[in-house]
Amino acid sequence: MLGAIAGDVIGSVYEADNVKTPDFGPLFGRFSQPTDDSVLTCAVAEWLLRQAGGDLPDRLKSWFRQFPYAGYGGTFARWASSSTRSAYSSWGNGSAMRASPVGFAFDTLDETLRQAARSADVTRDHPEGIKGAQTTASAIFLARTGHPKAAIRSFAESRFGYDLSRPLDEIRPGYCFDVSCKGSVPEAIIVFLESRNWEDAVRQAISLGGDSDTIACITGGITAAYYGGVPPAIRAEVEGRLPPAMRAILVEFLLRFPSAG
């Protein structure tokens, strides 16, 4: 969870100003801040911590009201500000960007997959939206339980049918903004597979361009699980940039699920 939020914060300034190199200078700038990716990750974390039944729609709407200007997609914003609780069949990558807490919260792969689907289908009940959430959460589960990259790649390819064979250097030149799960989740996983450490992964994710903060968010959660967490200096910087409500949920989640740090 912390890795996902950190990836979002670092990537926040590059979504509207893409870079095509991992050597973009300091990780944090004056305007680096959490976006809707972090807000909704906190909403899912709170839902998992409370588990008061099927109330995720209420939590997503509540967090939206607390942070209404975090950069949400238009369809989600209309849903979150309405009275409806019905999903709108989205295939967008919002289901994947908020799924990281699920990957840290359960003891079996089957339960992780089931809960990832639940976390997605309250809004993104399109099969691609559910698949994106399940891929992200299962990669985190497998990474934190000691599986090698080859096994994580194999599971994502065989279970979800994603093509993970393309190298980053081939993807980067022509990659552009794509908010679909199909057009961003595979790229995020490829970044993880090629990464050397957590910071390298986030830099490479941002260097693809496109929906930079979301790709860094997805990658950041998986790589934190695989490499044993976020470097302490980066964690301190990120936590210092979070509003109190977000920081409180993050701390509570990390106390409950320490591997999420």
C-alpha cells in the first residue's frame, strides 16, 4: 500500500508533463502530492480494515467528498457525487490503482483474487476492470510470499492473458496516455519485471509517459512487496506529504499488515 501511494505521489507531476527518461532528477518536487490514486487506495484500505459488509461504495464516496479535487476521472466523479450505488461497467485502470491493499491483506491467493474482484466491481464491473484489479493484487500477494519474478510473470500471463514479453525500451517510444486496464496494467508489471529495486521501478514506470502516476502507483505496490518495502527516506518524504486522514489510514493499515510498508 505504501509503495503504491509513494509511486502516485512521485508520479503526480508527470501525468500532465510526461518524461521519457528515468533520469528525471529528484524524486520529489514542490508540487508532488497524492492524487485520486492514493485517495481511493486509502478508501479500499479502510474498507478492508473495517469489513462492515458490502459498504465499499459508501467509503469510496466518502473519501471522494473529503478530497474532491484530487484529479478523478469524469465518470467516477459523476458516480461518486451521485446517489447511485450501481457500477458503471468501466474498464478503466482505477480498479488496478486502488487494489494494492488487497494484495497485502489475505492469506491465500484464492481469497486475494476474490476480494480484488469485490474491490473492483462496485464501480468497474467490466471484465477488464476486474481483471486489472485481480492482476495487481495477485502480483502483490505472490511477491510478498516469496515467489520469483518468473512465477509472477507466468501467473499473470496464463491466468489473465496479458502479453508481458515486450521490453520497456520497445514500449517507451510509442507509449501514450491510456486509462484502460488493458493498456496500463501489463506495462506496469513489465516495469516490475525489469526493475532492479524500488526506486528504479518507479523511475522506469514514470519514464513510459502516459498515465504516469497510475502506472507508478501499480508498479510501486508490486515492487514494494517484492523488494521488502519502500526505502525509509522515501517513506518519510511521502508520509510528510499526506493529509492527516490519509496518513492515519496508512499507519493503521501498516500496523495491521506490516508487509504493506
